[in-house]
Amino acid sequence: MFHVKQLDFDVVVVGGGHAGCDAAHASARVGAKTALITLKMDGIGVMSCNPAIGGLGKGHLVREIDALDGLMGTVADKAGIQFRLLNRRKGPAVQGPRAQADRFVYRTEMLKQMTTLPGLSILVGEVVDFIMHLGRVTGLVLSDGSEITARSVVLTTGTFLRGLIHIGDKSFSGGRMGDNAANRLGDRMDSFGLQMGRLKTGTPPRLDGKTINWDVLESQPGDETPVMFSFLSNKPNLKQVSCGITHTNMKTHDIIRDNLSRSAMYGGHIEGVGPRYCPSIEDKVVRFSDKESHQIFLEPEGLGDHTIYPNGISTSLPQDVQEDYVRSIKGLENVRILQPGYAIEYDYVDPRALDSRLALNDVPGLFLAGQINGTTGYEEAAAQGVVAGVNAAKEAVGGDPVFFSRSNSYIGVMIDDLTTRGVSEPYRMFTSRAEFRLSLRADNADQRLTDIGIEAGLVKKSRAELFSDKMEHLEKGKSLLEGCVVSPKVLNQNFVKISEDGKQRSLYQVLSFPEVSVSDLEMIEPKLSSLNEETKTQLKNDALYATYVERQRHDAEILKRDEYRNIPSNFDYGLLEGLSNELKFKLRTVRPSNLAQAGRIEGMTPAALALILSKLNRQN
Ligand code: FAD
């Protein structure tokens, strides 16, 4: 073979999507000479689907990436054109920051971050083969014959491995619209003998905002006080905009129903499994046939761009049907479709072949991150990127691997879910997947992870210093609160109203009552007034959950002792008070034979397991 050029790196990351960027950046941050190789320079940081970052569960992941000094949070903050904290009215544990992003700014900012980090090179090319030595991956071959050697390789090829795009009964090869599929690399992956499968996902048509009748539509602004992703950001960088809201109607549903057989999905052209929780409009019309309408958010794709992303109507119907059903919707009667919606099928690797560093057990030197592992979503991809990137670097240049656990992070929950349970449909993060969700909050991601990042060498000095300052303030505040013990009478004299049970409490315990704030306690402990607002808010969040977190830890310890306690096959979950109907249903279906197995059921919590255990104890 003719070798055009030969290059050598510690780590090479294949793919410039969300997993690839955060993987390469993490690898270079810990000191490995790193290259990111991707198909197109302007493909770096591309959002293949909706122009939004975060949301429930996903927002937690972005905060965790940021706590480790990763890219996604700061880039999303720079590009955000509408910030909303989801579940604002619920407790901080289940609130999810979300931002709609200007696609162009997101890409530009990501490219800037990637090209300004010392030790990180960007190469453009198509990877088609691996260089192997004694069964270990030691480099890559590009389609032009160039060879790149590396001590570790991270593959983050997203939906590109043997990607097949479907629009109605038309199918063609592609990694996403406008990009070639990675077919040669897909074929090469077969030779490793890994368990692989097909998944699918879809996207809606893109609309020309200039042809939408905005005047008749409801509009949804962002939050008045935007909550940012990064612990380092304090306000949006770009002008903030509103979204439009419209709805499908019976006419829309009739058009879709009449043409179902022409949809790629319903016409039998697709074999891959799609995400159940992110159904296409065809799925919604069939599965929820009694619903007369479905909500659609009309989301601007950028400030200098009139493209609109209609969130909620992803489809694989033919283009003429897409035009008909879209134009049956209020405000969209004269809309022009700029790009049709489509579905895409692609190869993924069964993630049970990976260890918790995201390295393949049977192919030394090769790490996988992102959609290739059966996940869906930018945030899931970027979070895996950090894990694979840092660990590939540690393997290449030496140093302890970095592990994440279910009890310290959503990242740990995801890695454990993927590597132990595998996937049966595209995996996305939900808060219900985390059994320790009361302690894994978006607001305390830095308290949980920044020290781990500092220890691993992932966190730059300026962030480490800010974090240390923040922790000092928090510790000072907490010790002031804990050092002052008062009776309800003293509290009442100072206008702090809690139950009159005569119990002495520290001010930190008093702060755990939802209606009490740090400022309310300043009359009792005047030194509290010297704390800044950020510290006061964080102390409130920490105190609010302190009792639950302690109870959770206690439950987890007890359960650890009884993990292998048998559950009789006729155990009646229906009799357990305090267990949700959803969990009862799952337990009845799975019929776990012991508590350890019950604990692996999706959405299971330590509190629910404790209920089962206490019932078992009573039965014996
Ligand atoms: P990608 O972002 O796909 O990046 C892959 C990168 O690999 C690209 O830069 C590509 O150039 C590079 N590459 C591939 N092969 C090679 C090669 N051989 N050599 C060099 N470079 C290569 N997510 C959701 O959460 N919700 C949705 O509704 C949703 N809908 C989607 C609809 C569509 C049509 C698509 C395509 C994706 C959708 N996604 C959705 C998924 C989301 O886009 C991905 O989860 C996310 O982008 C995955 O990130 P990644 O880094 O793993 O891969």
C-alpha cells in the first residue's frame, strides 16, 4: 500500500461529533498527544437533529461534563438563544437545565475550543481500517492510504456505521443528511467478532420560518432568570428568542393514517429499533389513536437563520405526504419545507462488550463512545466521550483509570447501565434511571465530581481555584449553621415558623424545612449575612436534601448486606404500600429472584428495595 503520510499520537479519536470532541479534549487535557480525525472540518460539533442541549436527566449530564471541565456546557452557554429550567416548580433534584442553541454559533464555538487547546490536532479524512499488532489496535488507516499510529484509539462514529437513510420508500446510504456513511469501517468492525445490531432514529422536516404565520401562534419565551449549564458562566452570550407553539389536528392525523403504508417504518423498510420515548408522528398517531392533537414546538435554529425545527413531528413519510400533513397544521398552511424529515438506521456495538472505562474487553487499545454504543442524544454522547477520552489517555501515557459510580454521577449510572444491561432500544438518560437521584442533582455536580477531575488532571487551574473558593464559602456557611443549635421557641421569637415539637435543632437542620431560607436565619446567627447569594442558595439545596440523602445512604448500606436475599416467586408486590404502580408492574413482570436482581430493574430506588426487604423480614 502507498502511504501518503505517517503520523504518531498517544490517542487518536475518530469522529468530530459530541462524543468525539469531548473525548479528544479530555485526552489532551490530561497531557496525551491527541488527534481528532473526522470526515469534514465543518462537521465538528454538528447537531444532527434538534438544536437544543439538556433537559431532564440530560441537563444533569451536561452539568457533570462541565464539573470535569468538559466542553458541552460552556459551548452551549455561548450558543444558547433560549434557556429554560425544566421542572422549575419541582424540587432541585429533578430540575433539568435546557437551552436551545444557535447551530452555527455552537459549531463555531466548538471548533474554537478544539483548535486552541495545546496538544490537540484536528485531521480530516475517512478512517477505513485499523492497524493491529499482536491483537492490539495500534493505529488507523485512512481512505487515502495514510497511516496514523496511536497507543489508544477512541471510536465515536455516531450514526455513520453503515448508515441508511429512509424517506418513504426511498432508501440511500448516508451517515446523516448530506454526509456519506462509514461503510468500509462498518465492514471492518465485523472482523472483531463483536455482538452488533441495528438501531434507528428520525428527524422532522425543517421549515422556512419566513413562510410561517407566527401571528396566529402561541409563543413561549425562555426563563426570565436563565440558568446556565457551566459553573463558570453567569449569563447568556446571545440575544434570547421565543419559540412558537402549534398542534396537529384530526386532518393531520387522517393524512398520516391514509399514508401509513408509504412510511419507511410502517412500509417494512426499516429493521432497526427506534426510541420508544421519542416516537415519530406516525407512531404517535397509531399508538395514541384516541388523541386529537399533539403539541409541536417551533424552535428557531439560530439568530441569523430562518430555519425552524418543528419539535414533535419526526417522520419517515414520503416528502409529498410530509408537505400535506405539515400544511394542515395551524400557522403552517403556506409553509415551505427546506429539508424533508427522514429516518436513519445504523450499526451499534452491544455495549456489554465494554468495561467501565469504555474500552472493549476483547480488542485491546480500542475505546468506544457515543451513539456507536447504542445511546441517543448529544449529552449522552459527550459524557461517554469524557470517560473514554480520559481513560484512553491514561492507558496511553500511564496513570490510574478514572471510574464513575452509580452513587456519584449520572455518568456512572449510564456507564453501568450500558456495560451491564446492554440496550434494547436507543438509550437516553432519565432521572428515573438513577436510584440515588436525590443526591445526584444538577446543582451539586461540581461538589460530586470536580475533585475527581482535579485528581485525574482534567480540570484547569482557574476552574480548580474557583471551585476551591466555592467549597471554602460552603464549608464556612455550613459550620456557622451547624454550630448554632436552637429551640423552636427561639426560632418563633425570630419569626421562623416550624413545627412546635420542642426539639433542639442546628440551623442546618432548620434549613431543611422547605419554607426556611438562609436569610431567615440571619437574625439568629448574624454572621450568615456575610455569605454571598450563590453560597446561600447552595446551602439551602444541600440542606433540603440532607436528611433524604442520609436515609438513602443508610438504606443502601442495609441493602448491601441483604443483596442476595431470595425473593419467593409468589411474593405479592401489590401489597406493598408506598411502591409506585410502575415499579409494581415491572417487578411483577421481571419477578426478580433476589434483591440484587430487583435493584437492577430500571427506575428502582433504594427506598423501594428497603420496602421489599422489610416485607420479607416480616414474612419470615
Ligand atoms: P455524531 O454526532 O453522529 O458524530 C459522528 C462523527 O463521526 C461525525 O463527525 C463524522 O464525521 C465522524 N465519522 C464517522 N465515520 C467516520 C470515519 N470513518 N472516519 C472519520 N470520521 C468519521 N438524539 C436525540 O437525543 N434525540 C433525537 O430526536 C435525535 N434524532 C436524531 C435524528 C437523526 C436523523 C440523527 C442522525 C441523529 C439523531 N439524534 C437524536 C442523535 C444525536 O444526533 C446523536 O446521538 C449524537 O449526535 C451522537 O453523537 P456522536 O458523537 O456519537 O456521533
